[in-house]
Amino acid sequence: GDLSSMRLKCGEVGSVMGEDGQRAIEVLEKKLKSRPSQEDLIDRNVLKEGAPRLQAAQEQLKKEKIQHDLERKMEARPAKDHLQQRNILKSENVSPALAAAQEALKKEKLAQALSSKIESRPNRDALEERNILKDTSVAPVLIAAQEALKKEKLAQSLERKIDCRPGKTALEQKNILKGGDVAPALHKARSELESKRLAESLESKIGQRPGVEQLTTKGIIE
């Protein structure tokens, strides 16, 4: 093959050049043996696979796809005003010195707000009482047992409240729950009628209340 003929030619050259030529031939043979295969070069995109026309078409298609993606991203990028509002892009209408002063003022305000929040934050004892922070003076095993006990008590309290809750009839009698035998469209009419009756009863009682003179005579008011 090509490698055999190359070795034969290298041997002829080596015989002419002597020992130095022989060493050069050996180095060349080692490099030829260690060179990557055609499949490896194709996988690493160093060597193209297929006919030249097909390779050119594939390359052109890749370039067009990259260009299309780039154009779509350029169209979707935020506008200059939007970037300035988000403080990503600085306004060109402001001098550099004024822009630096504005940035320093913003940082100072942010630092003051952060300091105020840090000063007003609850202390460790308050966080432990609200069960946000665990008590580090208690062993982890004991903390887990306390948490399990709290959950158990909460579950028992919830079950007890569920058992003691009033029934549907009691809720309907207290007008908390609407009667299931009445259509939803009639609930509003019934409520308006009850409100009207209550208002009429209240007006009647107000009209029948005794006057100031009568209350004074009875010694109820002075």
C-alpha cells in the first residue's frame, strides 16, 4: 500500500543519508502509526464525510440556520429604553460624573434600607418562640421528639374540633348554611325577604318606644 511504498522510499533515503536519516525515518514511522484514523477525524469534524457537493450543501445549511437563529435573537432583544429602565444600560443624556453620583446615592439608600431592616429584625429568642429558629441548646434528638409531640397534639385537637362541629341542620337553622331543598336562584329572594321583614319589625319597635316624658315620669331617665 501507500505506507509500504513510503517505507521503501524512506529506506532508500535512509541508506543514502546514513544514521541521521535512519533516525528521521524511525520518528516518521512512529508518527504515522499514531496518527488518528479517518473515522476519528470525521467524528472530530476535521475531515468531512460524503461527496464535496453534499458537504458544501450541509455547510451552507448550517450557516443559514445560525444566521436565522441570530436574527431571531436580535429581534427579540429588549429595547434601549427598557435596558435603561432596568439599569442595565446607562442613559446617554446624563454626564458620567452625574451618573456616578446617582449610583453612589442609590447604593447609599440601599445600604440604609438594609441597615434599617437588620436593626428591626426579630432577635433569636423571638424566632425560637415562633418556631422559625430551633433552640441550639437542645439536642437534635430531643428537638425531633418535641416536633413529633407538637404534631400529635395538633392532630388530636383537629380531630376533636371536627367531632364537635355542628351538623348541617344546626347550620341551616342558624342561617349559616342555606337549605339544600331550595334552589340557588331562590336563596337571594329569601334573604331579601328576611331582611325586609327584619327592617319592618325594627321600624315597628322604634315607633312604639316610649317618649322622653314617659321615661322621665317612670324614673327611667332623669
